[in-house]
Amino acid sequence: ATPPAKDALTELEERFLSLLSAEATLSRTQMAERLEMGLDTVKEYLRKLREKGYIERIGGNKRTGRWVVKR
């Protein structure tokens, strides 16, 4: 079997990207509710996805900011 690529996504990371593609203005709290997980877990996954270059936050504050899925 072929090992997964270094930046291969987990099933949960795929769910994050799907959610953010559909609803770019979600808050972290809303993501936690929709994905049925804790806020700290959401923050950790967002950090990982940013580091891997999959997502970016545009606009700083809660009201006008949105998530962009880059790949």
C-alpha cells in the first residue's frame, strides 16, 4: 500500500474544508456546533489547515471576516 502524502487530509480536515467552502463566514463557535466538537479542537484543526496552506482568514474581525479555502 502507498503511504499517504505528507500533507494528505484526514476525514475530519475534509469535513472542515467542506463546511468552510459552503459557509465562509462561520465563527469558530458555529463550526464547533455543526461539527459536534469542542472549541479547542476546532481551533487546533483551523491552525493545522492554515499551516498546511489549505485555508486563510480574510478580514480580521468576527463580523466581516471570512474563511477562504485555497486548495
